[in-house]
Amino acid sequence: MNKKSYFKKSLFVLLTTSVLASGCQNTNVEDDNAGAETPTAENTNQEFLNEPLVTDLYTADPSAHVFNGRIYIYPSHDIDAGIPDDDTGDQYAMRDYHVYSMDSVGGEVTDHGVALDIDDVPWAGKQMWAPDAAFKDGTYYLYFPVKDKNDVFRIGVATSDSPTGPFTPEPEPIANSFSMDPAVYMDDDGSAYMFFGGIWGGQLQRWSTGEYNPNDEYPADDQPALMPKVARMSPDMKSFSEEVRDVQLLDENGQPLLAGDNERRFFEAAWMHKYNGKYYFSYSTGDTHNIAYAVGDSPYGPFTYQGVLLNPVQGWTNHHSIVEKDGQWYVFYHDTQISGKNHLRNIKVAELNHRPDGTIETITAYNETASN
């Protein structure tokens, strides 16, 4: 099955299940998104286990961090630009970032307003997708993917003396950056690594030769899949200190995951966390909608596939972050509970638990109930 037909089939399935997987709805969202199709509880056989953290804006791709004992969330901000769903992601036409915070999970969520707007970035063209943040030596860094004026995704960086911004962007994107979904991991020794990449609309398939090619080039199903990328950050956190390299994701036999292995291969949404001395690389499988994870002994990998940590959620995309607070681990994610539309999402949080052997308990975001 080719990419476009797989998208159409899986999109149909996800749109169908979005009607069946809708629990208690909250439609208190911004006026420019009013009128979104909202499934009702009368025809459901599932209910949501977690409620949206933000209900007055559409938010997605939550990147959560603990700074100074407080949880800060850096999501993308969905808007309804009137663009139909397609496999290039044009419907995700975000233009700014808000920052949210809370003392603890379950506490009041504070919206700190717009931290960065696309109009503030001189090289940006359109589509401010999933961001991430980091802190070092008194400075907060916001990393963001956005298409330049030639419609090529690059990764920018902006700085602030506050975790809530406003952030001041650098005048150019990070040199040698490309694709999307930056995730910056700060290791125990103070070194920082950026993981990034995403296929289809994320354009990773256009960089297989090391140079940008506007024509998509995918490996055959029986060949190694396109891998996410990693590079160590320079001390100033604004550039790479080395050449970008592949993150090797391996199966149980030590072989690279194959392009046709849609249930396990990388699609987008890289994240890294460390637990009991092991490095956990987690990511979305895209068209099969899992959040999967793999484990290794170094931030460079290789990482061996372990399983699924978050089952598919309502909506086409699945994107997450993982953070520890007061001894408990959490996964932040999104679904489409408020709108029922793939491009108008809402962020949520659930507890994440590691088993004694280091594996992660799989999370299902819905609770089965009796059919009406």
C-alpha cells in the first residue's frame, strides 16, 4: 500500500473512531475555532480517562519540563485555517506559541500568553510546529520548527531570561538543521543533544542524501527505515557542535527497523528521558498512531525497540513528552476531545510507570463502557 492510500485509509479509521471515542466534551475554545464538529456522549462506548488541561485554546504537541520545581508546558497552538486534511500537514498552520505552567499535576494551569509569534522570526514563512525548551546557565531556550520562505522546514532557537518568555529569536535558523520536532535532552554531565526529524510532512525523506531534494524519496519496505537525527549542542545551545547523525533504532535481533514495519518504525515526535541509568528514546509511529519506545546505553544509541507506551488516541496524530515530578513520572500528550477534528487538538497528562525490569506500562487513554 502506498503512502497516500495508507493515509486515506488510516484517516478514515481515525475519523470514524473519533465519533465513537468521545466522552464528556468541553467546547469553551477560542472564537476563531468556534463551530468545530464535536462528538456527543450519546453514541459513545468509550470515555476519556483524562480531561484537557487547556480549554480556551487548541493546543497540541506538549513539551513538558520542570524548571525551579514548577512544571512548564510548551505546546503548539492549533488554529483553524480552513485547509483540508492532507498527508503534507498543511492543515496544521500554527503561528505562535503559548507557555503554560502548574505547580503540580492536577493543579491550576496558568497561561502565560504568547511567548513567540511567527512575525517575530525574520526567516520564517509558515507552520510553527511542535517546539521544545531547555535551560542552561540562567538562560531559557525555545527550539521551534518552522518552514522558511522557500517552504523548507528548519529549526530555530529563541532565548529568554524567563521560562515563560517572551523569547527573542536568533536572526537565522540553526545551521545544518532541517525537518521538525526538535527535542533537546540535557544529560547529567551538562551536555545537551537535539533529536529531531519527521517523515511525510516533516520532510525528512527529502534529506536522504544530506542535501535537500524537493522530491520525496522513501526506502523500500524491506530496507532500513528513515531514522531520526541527533546532534550534540554547542556550549551556547544555539548551534550544533558536530555533524548530524542517525539515531539507530533496532529490533530484538539487533537489526534496523525496516521501512515497512509501520507498527514500530520512526515517524516523528522524538523524546528522550533517562531512567535507572538507561536512555529511553520514544517517538510516534505516525500512520499507526502508537507512541513507541526503545532503550539504549548512550544518548546516541543504538536503541533497541521495547514496545508501546501510549496506545493510539482520538485523532490522527499522537505526540508526547515525558517528565518526572516529585518522584512520579508523567506523559503529556494530546487528543481531539474538544473538537473532534484532527487539526484542532487539546493537551492532556497521564501517569507513566516503569516496571521493575525497566519496561514501561502501556497507557490506554480511554475506559471502555457499556454500549448504548
